[in-house]
Amino acid sequence: MSTNELQDLLNNNKRWAAQTEDDTPGFFSRLLKQQTPQYLWIGCADSRVPANELVDLLPGELFVHRNVANVVVHSDLNCLSVMQFAVDELKVRHIIIVGHSNCGGVRAALQDLRVGLVDNWLRHVQDVRNHHQDWLEQLPQDQRVNALCELNVLEQARNACQTTVVQDAWARGQSVTVHGWVYGLHNGLLKDLSVSAAHADDVTPAYRRALAALHQRYEAARGAGPASTAVPTAAQGSASTSPQG
Ligand SMILES: [Zn+2]
């Protein structure tokens, strides 16, 4: 990237800051004093899935953690630290795990593609694939990536529920709800996978209901035949081999 291209970014930033302050006088001085986001977004690092823009929230309104394929691992101090700060200090009321259709990380995991160091990270998504392998193999090839994107959201949402951060918050009566969404790259829409859990007792029933609903959607689409244009999910888009996130 040339210096000129970076200069464009800095110029864009100046314009944006001036416009924001113009639209809402005192915007930055108010943000300086505090941030009070209600939501923690845990999403994919993919450049096509920018958290704030998708839900039309301003700086200060969304606490964000992103990694390749929106994975929540119990030993990942980075993600756990973000969750702990968001829940204990900022008192966010919602944690949203957000996957997206045609995720390159999920595709690499599904198809055993060798990409590099990231293969080790994607082992976590391969664990999800292996857990659901029998069901995935019944699907037409072109539906498996998006199906695994959604299964991955359910599993990562369940992982988030099982962290000490969320378990401790629930034990002390703090209101935190964990959700799982998937974003459709082809239409810009977010879909709630209905795996929401607000108490420790909710986690397993919510996971089972969401999994059954996911199975039903894909099986109904498959039953409609290969020539059908039936779309099992808002997240299903055109096939892409993009290497992004
Ligand atoms: Zn992705």
C-alpha cells in the first residue's frame, strides 16, 4: 500500500470526525467521559462484516471482539478478557455471537484446506464439523459451508455461556443474555438463530431447540429438490471462494 493510499484514510478520518461533531455537537467530549455499551459483539474478523455499521450503532454503543470464524475458546485469554471486562465492568446486557455466510475460515475448516498458522485456530471449527459430521454429510455440498457457519454459531454461543465470566454473572443475578446470530453476506441481513440463554438452566434447552430448528430448515430446503431456489436461511448466499475471514 502506498503512502497516498494511507493518506486517503487519514483524510477520510478528518472528514468523518468533523461531520460527526457537526451533526452532534459535543459527541467526542461526551464519549471521552465514559462508554456505556449495552452489547458485546463477538464476530468474525472478515472485512465484510463490520460490527457497528451492520446494526447502525455509534462509537460507544457496541463493545467488539473479532477473530477468524468468531470462535469462543475457553483458553483464549484475549476473548475471555474482553468478555470479563464487558460483563464485570461495563455491565453489558447482551453478548451476541455473530457468524456469517460463506465464512472463509469455516470453509477452510470444513474442507481441510491448509492455509498456514490459522489452521491451528480453525481446529476449533473442525471440532464443530466433526461433532456434526454425519448430519453435514447428508446435505448437498453447496449447503455445507453455510450450515457449518450456523452450527459454529450455536457451538460458540454455548461456549460463551459456559465461560466462568457468564456463569459467575448469572450466579450473582446479573442480567446477561447470550445470543447467536448469522449475517448474510448476500443481502446484508442478520438472522437470530434463537439460541438465546439468560440463565444457566436455559443453555441446554436453547441449544437443542436451535439445533432442531436449524436441521429442519436445511432438511426442508433439501426436500424441495436440487433445482429448487428455496433458501434455508437468511445467511445463504452465492457460493464464494473468497479467502477472507
Ligand atoms: Zn468469516
